[in-house]
Amino acid sequence: MKCAKCGFLTSWKRIRCPVCGSCMAEFHVNKGTVLESWKLNVTPEGLEESYYINLVKVENGKILCKSKEHLTEGSSTIIEDNVCRSL
């Protein structure tokens, strides 16, 4: 999703931009480079017991996506439905 006004990017579906409140539009990003990867050991009820949240640099900014495995900093990744995996 991408904000039509300020350009904020996210891989999670949102109606309004959390930065400026404008409408979000569909924006499909499918490749990027991993900047950081964090393992979440305590997750919300109903989700996997643990997974990784990854900060990924894409063409027009940075987004967060989750993965089942640790993604190495600098590695290429593909993003599909808010989930990233190594290329």
C-alpha cells in the first residue's frame, strides 16, 4: 500500500495513512534488499509462535514484511502477500 499524498509505504493493508491520514492505494512491490531482520519470540495470539520482521529497501522507500526464516542483511528478497523470502 502507498499513501497517495505523502508516499508512505507499507505491505500491510490500510485504508488511511498512519502518517498523514490520506487514502492508501494499492502498490505492488515484489523485490527488495533486506536492511534488518528481527526475530519475534512473543507474537499476538493466533499467529505463529515465532517469526521474523524484516525491514526491506524497495524501489521507492522501505517496508516491513514478515518471514519464517532469518533473512541476511544485504540479501535480495521477494515479497508476496506481506511475506518475504530469499531469492
